[in-house]
Amino acid sequence: MTAAILSTLPGAATGTVRKRPTRHVLPGFNITLGFTLFYLSLIVLIPLSALVFKTFTLTWEQFWVAVASPRVVASYQLTFGASFIAALVNVVFGLLVAWVLVRYPFPGKKIIDALVDLPFALPTAVAGIALTALLADNGWVGQLLVPFDIKLAFNRNGIVIALIFIGLPFVVRTVQPVLEDAEKELEEAATCLGASRWQTFRYVVFPSIAPALLTGFAMAFARAVGEYGSVIFIAGNMPMVSEITPLIIIGKLEQYDYAGATAVAVVMLGFSFTLLLVINALQAWQRRRSGAQS
Amino acid sequence: MSNSRTLRRAKAGTTEPTWVRWTLIAVALSFIFLFLVLPLAAVFTEALRKGIDAYLEALKEPDAWTAIRLTLLTAAIAVPLNLVFGVAAAWCIAKYEFPGKAFLTTLVDLPFSVSPVVAGLVYVLLFGAHGWIGPWLQAHDIKIIFAVPGIVLATVFVTFPFIARELIPLMQAQGTEEEQAAMVLGATGWQTFWHVTLPNIKWGLVYGVILCNARAMGEFGAVSVVSGHIRGQTNTMPLHVEILYNEYQSVAAFAVASLLALLAVLTLVIKSFVEWQFERDQKVAAELAPEPAGG
């Protein structure tokens, strides 16, 4: 990975010859690295290790009861299932939105482009109550669906919708730059060689954006799994049915079951860390891919 | 003749028939409308449902004011802390080579992938009444959990990577040549940073700060765990929205929420402006730069 970063730097070709003087000429390495490590330890590493050490005070049996009781397992299934569906929807529509924004001119494009980041900027609690107000039986969208007996709020549908909202920018923002950099000459060549437009997309465009799509999917999925604020307003929060894992942790905390809350949190933390490594690997793959092309 | 026909065909091959184009645009815009425009509009309509007077009345409430002040205070502490960290981390990661650099970058990103609820929980385990140093804190009458310091800490945690993450790729792309030139010409380290590095990274810095600020003011999950929800004392704006909403004070809840939505819109406007400025600067720099010797 370091090699991939290095190769993008100017003067990388001269390699080790240039690296050595750099270290001596610019000051501040020790102090910035020292401060970075100190602050990182204080805010992130020590608190997270407190979580892991707290789990060691549990016996294996206690841990297992906390993380594998039927109610908790049901919450994992819901959290991961809903996050997976939401991330999948975001891949399809995220690709579409990115494609339209990069390839087609239309009025109001700049505003739409800026609006895509709304889920990053809008507090999750606000998103949660706004979506609930829209989808409840008396809401703008909800009342249209009442005659069809479709309910989107206070059940699992609502959770998926909130998670689609939360993850929407990830796929658009990872795919968009790759599409912008894509060389149109390749598509022209494919057409000249007799490929249909669909074949060109399928065999020329799609392979070049596939790593970005996967990265976007993983990011949207990771964000959705941990999401709390927007979901709890719209979920209805019925145990075994529509109770997400972060809410289980909150519930255990409110009953002063610190050990139980910690155990479930460690499971989630392990999962987050794994996903983070996967995303890093995907990004490295993407960089190699785009490096090889240019 | 045949040449120009091939060319026309090739050009046509890089776009779709008009009806496909407009269908795709229509579907994409409908998706954006349903998922982004409608919720945003709903916030303001719900807030103004009983008229402008009821809206203003809801914002004048003392508890709402305490929540606004606490939110501003939290952001005013969390953002500068993460700004200093972001610049320091980007400096050592982007300007030097050292073993474990990739791992350090991953660790900086870690808070992004931790669930906010878990982030709140770790501070309860450290500083709570049953936590590691909870009893010591109690003996010395220091309150962190269910008090303002806990809220600030949880906010610092969730907004930790924002600024570093914007600056690292930017500073890596810029390399160290300009700084080296400044040092060779006799500038001190600080002068180099202020007059060479900072102007180069200013847009990335502003970008990171506004995103960090938006998240700091809007954080819900992590803050919810450590705050204790004491009305008029430890409620930030998002928490106050939740309380009002659960008490069926819909107009008041959406009134406070509308302020946060305005903040979000303002963030997007500044962000677009920064992107526009950055692109303009890049273009100017590209025109000024001498032609590269080889491709």
C-alpha cells in the first residue's frame, strides 16, 4: 500500500535517493508524530482498549450468554440484513446518480451534485424524525400508500429506508471521480470494433468502476451497521422484530448491565475493524487498478 | 468519407440514445427527490405547521436555548482540538516515510467505522460510576459522564478523523519540494508552515473543518450514551429534538430540528464554494506551471 502511495508522488522514480535528505531537511517530524500518537492513544486507543479489557472480566459463559441470546442474535440478523439490502440499493442508485452527474448535462446539475452530500451534513436524529414524518400513515408519502396497505414506518421497511438515506453519498462519491477520469477513447474504440452500447458498458466501463463500486458498498454497509440516530425513530423498536444491535447495547446500559453491553459492543467493534481492513484493501486495489490504466 | 463516418459512430458510441438518457436522468432525479429533497422539505413544513408564531415560540424556550448553547460549546472545543491533531497527523504522515505509516493511517480512520453507540459506551466504561477511574473521579468530585466533559469527549471521538483525512491525501499529492525550497532559502520551520504549506492546504482545511463541525453539532448516538439526558443541563440540540419528539411536541421538535437542517444546508453551500475555489486555484496553478518534460 505504501508503494502505491509513493508511486503517485512526484519524483518517485528516483526512489531512495531522494527520500533520505527529505527526512533531514523538513523539521517537526518528532513533535508531530509524538503528538499524533499521544492524542490518538488518549482519545481512541486507550478508551477502546478499556472496552476489550472489560470483556476479559467476563467468563466465557457470561460472554456467550450476552452475545448469543435469541434477542441479540435476532438484532444481528436485522442489522446486517437491513444494512446489506440498503447498501445494495445504494450501489444501484448510487451508480445511476454518479453516471447521470458525470455523463449528462441537465439544468440544476450543480445543486443536485451538492445535495448528494446532505446525509453527511444532516444530523441523523433530524433525518430520523423527517423520514418518520414522511412515511407515517398521515405523512406525505405514507398516506399515498395506505390504500395499498403498504407500511413503511415503524417496521423493518423503515429501517432499510433510513439506512439507504444514510449510505447514499458513499457509492456516488467513490464512483464519481473514477467515471470522471475514465478515458472515453476506450469506449470509442470498443464501438469502432463493433460493440453495442450495452456491451461497451458491460465490458469496458463496468470493470473500471467495479473496485470503486465495491468500496462504496463496503463503506455504506459499515456505516449502516453502526447507525443509531436515524433508525430508532422509524424502526418501532420491537424486540426480536425491529430492534437493531446498537439499541440492544443502549438497552443493556439502561439496565446497568455493563458487562452485557460491553460484550455486544466488542462483537460490533470486531466487525467494524474487519470491515475497515477490507475497505483499506479495496482502496489499495482501486489505486493499483487506476495506476495501471493511466 | 468513411473516416468521418467511423468517427461519428465512435462519438455516438460514447453516449446513449436520447430516450435512454432522459429516462436515466428522470429515475436518478426521482430517487434524489424522494430520498433527499422530501425529507428536507418535511422538516421545515412540520416546523411551520402551526404558523410562524408557534415556531418562534418553540425556539424561545429556555431549554432549547440551553441545548443550542451546549451544542455550540461542544463544537467550539471539539473542532479546534481535531484541527490541531489533523494538521499534526497530516504533517508527519504525508511529509515523511517511517515504518508503520500505513497502520497509523488505518488507526486514524478507526473512529469512522466504530458505531457511535460503542464510542459512547467506551467512555462510560472509563469514567462512569462503575468504570475504571470512576470511583477516583467521584472521590474528587469530578463529573465526566452525564456531564459536559463526557459530551465533549464523545464528540471529539466521532469527529476525530475528519480533518486529518482531508489533509493527508492533499499534502501527499503536493510532496515536499516547496517546503524544502523554503528551508534551503533560510526559512524556519514555522515560517515554512505558515507561508508555504498553509496556503497550499487552506481549502482542504476549510473543507475538513466544516464537515467536522457539522458532525460535531449533529452527533446523536455517542452523545446520547454519555449525556444522561438531563433537561436544560446535558441536552445537546439533537438530544433535545429527541426528547420533544417523544413527548409528542412535534412542532417544537421540528423547530429545533430545522435549525440543524439549516446548518446542514449552510454546510453544503460552503462546501460547494470551497470545491469551486479549489478547482479554480488548481486551474490557475496548472496554467502557471511549466510544461512537464515527459508525459
